[in-house]
Amino acid sequence: MYYLMPIHQLAAIVWVGGMFFAHMVLRPAALTTLQPPQRLPLFAAVFRHFFRWVWVSVIALLATGFVLLFSWFDGMKGAPVHVHLMLTLGLIMTAIYSYIYFIPYGRLRRNVAAENWPEAGKALDTIRKLVVTNLTLGLIIVVSTAAGRYLAL
């Protein structure tokens, strides 16, 4: 089952790295160069493309993660603490992402289409806050997983 680990890692990189790029690079650049009538449609389009990759990543992470969990550790009972943390935070991230996708992202799309910039801005701000939460959780997973293998966490 070792061949699943690169898929698992790549899916995590796409999701966490995409959030890092969107929040730490794209957002500041868009805020300083674009007004809301240009910025909000840009983010709606960026999310449309990125969220497709996040769904692929979520499915890949869950599928490979559970196969690896049961093949390497015989389930949660044999898994080290960092794997418990990874699974718990990963499920929380998935729930937050699902909420983002189905609620505020839907509001963003509808309000951008209607050119209702104040409401689109509110939806984008909700997405931003939740992405920061997920990015933080994702970075905690990355650090604890990398360290956990060597520190027996």
C-alpha cells in the first residue's frame, strides 16, 4: 500500500498549498490592484476552478487515508497519536470546506452574477475567515505529521 502515500501527500499539497496561495498571495494582490466589481468576479472564478481540485483532494485524502490506516495500523487502535490528529483535523477541515462550498460560495456566485457587490463581499469575507481556519488546521496537520513520525507523537 506504500504506492498510495504519494497520492495522499499530493492531495494534501494541492489543498493546503492552494489555500496558502489564495490567502497569502492572490488575496493581497487582488486587494491592492482591483476594485470590488473586478475583484469579486475574479475570486468567484478562482474558487470555481480551485474547488474542483479540492473535491478531488478530499476524495483522494479520505480514500487513501482510510486504506493506509487499516493496512498499516489495523485501524485507529494501532495508529499513533499524530495519525489520530490528522484524521480528526482532516474531518473537521472537510466539514468546513463542505460548508464553504455549499453556503457562502453559493452566495458569492449568486451575488456576483447579480452584481450585488456588498453582499458578494460579505460572502467572500466569510469564505476568507473559514479558509484561514482550514489553512491553520492544514498546517497543523502537516507539521504534526512530519514531526510525529520522528517524535513518536
